[in-house]
Amino acid sequence: MIYIAAPFFNSDQIKRVETIKMILLKLERGFYSPKDVNLFKEGDHFEADKVFLENLRAIKESDI
């Protein structure tokens, strides 16, 4: 699995992440994109520990 560590805070950054994901899909490579993981919804209490631990787990399970 490939962990996609990239910012996604504006349209250019989102486009870049989506391009990377498209390439990885074509190469049939598994990936984890924090951008796609909805760990909380707007209006919910933000749990930084939960976000951190989920990302740490994904990093540890990734090959690169």
C-alpha cells in the first residue's frame, strides 16, 4: 500500500492528489489517501487523537 502524504487544502492540491490516485489505480496499486477518509463530519467534535492514530496506523501498514 502507498500512503499519499500530500496537502489537500486548495483546488490545485486536490487536483494533484486526484491525479496521483488515478495513476495508482491504473497501475493497480493500493493506496491510502487521508483526503478520502472522513474521520469526522462538519459540526462533530473534532478528535485530533483519532485522526492522528488512524493516520499512524495507515503509515505503519504502508509499504511506501
